[in-house]
Amino acid sequence: MDRRRLLTVLMSLPASCLVVTQASESVLPKAQPAPEEAKRSGGVSLALSGPVTSQADGQIIENLDIDARLENGIAVAHQSVTVRNCRIRHAGRHGVDAKNAPGLVLQDLEIDHVGAPASGVGPNPNCNNVNMQNCPSAVITRVKASRGSSNIYAENSDSAHMSFLELQDARGPPPRGQNVQFNRSPNSILEDFTAENGPTSWTEDNVSVFRSDHCIVRRGLVSYNNSPTGDGIMIEGSFDCLVEDVDALQQGNGAFAAVPEGEVGGGGCTFLRCRTRQSYNAPRDGRAAPSSNGLSIYALISEGARKHTVTDCRYYALANPNNLIWDLSAVNAGWSFTPQAFALRIPIRLAFGW
């Protein structure tokens, strides 16, 4: 089933497919402490630079202030290259463009797509802040990225490991996971991250796991969506993925989702201690209202696949608290998605020494 054509009449569907509960008025707990994100401070001197291209396996590219208005900021085409301690401003192409570069390491980077308009959809889909193709076992840590078509896009890059990310104001154009997208990149991990959008953004899914089995998304905050068809965390055409300890704020079409895609099945995914609050169900930022009538969890499986698991999940202050899970026949018995007020995870904030 094509998720972008469904769900406009959910409220008329049978009760067996729709969970109805009442909101809670419990007291807000104290805010959770922030994870131990590494914050750089002082003493890093950057050299002004134009676009840079890797020259050899194992090369280290570091301590640069890169301005690239027509080309990729950094182009990597060798294995085991490390890019660290750089600020990258780009306009016409990608911030970091890595192709056929296994073992890539990106750390302590601040990347901004300065070619984005002041507000709204980006000029084209090829201005990602980090763009990776065929880069297995890549490591991305302590990266701040803003205004990209996608802030991080990983295609055919299995076993990627991303952590301590501050991602903001994704611009598209969609469809795509616009803060992070795993595309055919199984066994990858995204952890300790913030994916924040706002009224200037042009979103689809905040985070997308597309045809990428056995991925893990954990300890994250996904904030704000204005797409009629986008979700906070979307697992699409993937099996046996785990989403745990993720908070979703101001989502409209779905905070969390796991569904088949086209001819590719899906199933066996787990949502553990996931929470959603302050959803919306009306037109926003000049875009149409959510197509799902304010759904919170969208769950479907392909024929014969294992059911999804929803355990110890919470919701609060929803625009439509009568539209919680679709479809219960795709969820294991004993699921737990209950009303409880909660304080959101503290967002990741990275500070660099330049």
C-alpha cells in the first residue's frame, strides 16, 4: 500500500483497527538529562579554503573553513578518509559528497546549506549537507547540519554509525527522510541525536529508514513537521528494526511508522519507550492538513511477516487522541501505548571552538 495515498478516512474505519483512549492529566516529570554529547571549545584555528577533494586512501582533511558556492564542499572518493574540525558552507551542491568511500569518518563538523531560501522548499534535492553513496562502515559523530535538502543522506552504505548530531531546518524537496535518510543501508545505527524543524522548513519524514533491515534509531528527539504525508520516524520496506527512547514533538501524519514499501515487505520492528506529544491536525505553513487525520503510530506488515511490537510507549496532548494506532492486526498482543504527561528529551547542542 502506498502510504502517501491512504488514511484520509481513518475515523470511519472499524474499531478493531482504531485505538481509543482518554488523555491523562498527570503531573509533568522533571526534564531528562542530556546525553553526554562531546562539546568542543576553544583553540581550534580554521584555515580559509575553497572546495576540497580527497587525494589518497587514509587521508585526513582537517581544520578548514570551506566556502563552496558552486561545487561540493568536500568530495571524497577514497577509503578510510577522515574529515574533522571543519566548517562548511555550500550552495549549489552537497556539503560533503562521499562516493565509494568505505570507512569514511566525519567528526566535529558544522555544515550549512547557505543556498537555501529564507523560508520554504529548497532549490533542488541535491544540496545535502552530508551525501554518502556506497560508503559502508561510515562513522559520523558530533556534526551540526542545517538547511540541507537532507541533512544526512546515506545510500547503499551499510553499517553506518551516526551519533551526537544536531540537525536543523531540513528543506527538501521531498520525498525523502530530510533530517536523516538510510536508503538501502542495513545494519546502521542513529543514536543521540536531535532532528529539529520549524515553520521555515519543508519536511517529509524527519528520519527515514528505507529498505534498510536491522537498523537502530535510539535516544533522539524529532521535532516539528509540516508535511501532509511525513512521519517523525518512518521505517519503510524494512525488517527487524528498533526504535527506542525517541521523543516526537509536533508531528501530524504520524510520530512513528513501520510499513511495507512497494514490492518490498516489512515487519518485525520494535518501538520501545517511544513518546509523542503536541501533535497537530490542521493545515500548517501553507501546506495541507495531515492526510491521516492526526494518526500517531502507523503499523502495517507484509503477508507472512512477523508483527511489530509496541512496548512502554506514551502520548500526551494530541490533536486527535482517538486515532492512535493503525493497524492493530499488524501489532503483537500486549502492546502498550498509554497517556502520560512527560517532559521532552533535552536536545543535543554542539559547540565548536571556532
